[in-house]
Amino acid sequence: MNSLTEAKIRDFLRNWLHYEPVKLNAILACMRNLARVAGHELDERFAKCALGAGPECAVASSIVDKALLGGGTSTSEYEIRTHCEKWIRETPPTW
């Protein structure tokens, strides 16, 4: 796990989508699981994964790409917010 990348993702989600820390933990847990399914960790390689791993992984990788100030993806802000809300609903709260 790349802790610097995870901190950038956490800051990006807190400042851009204005999520609380408990909700951030749920989103990051789902993103970690999706990265594992794709065979990566939350790092620069996963940011370039995109649709090669599936539609949910594409959203998670676009979040990582935007947090690392990458070139951008074709994933819309609405789709990112929708998936984040879904991940929050499906994941139990963690402290």
C-alpha cells in the first residue's frame, strides 16, 4: 500500500466531494478491494487501469488519477458521486 497516494486520495475526496472521515474510510475500503481485484494496489499503476478491470474499477481508478493530478479520464463527476454513495451504503462504517 502506498500511503502517500492514499493520503492524496483522502484529501481529494475530503476537499472535492466534502465527505466526512467515516465515509472516506468506507470509500477507501471499497477502492482497495477493487484495486486488489484488478491485481494492483492504490497507486499510479491502478490510476491507469481504467476500463480494463471493469466499470466499478474504472470509477475507482479515475478517482486515483484525479487525486494524483493525472491527465484525466472520461468518467463524469455524477458517476463518481453515484458510485461513492453506493460504496458508502454497502460498506459498514469503520473508524
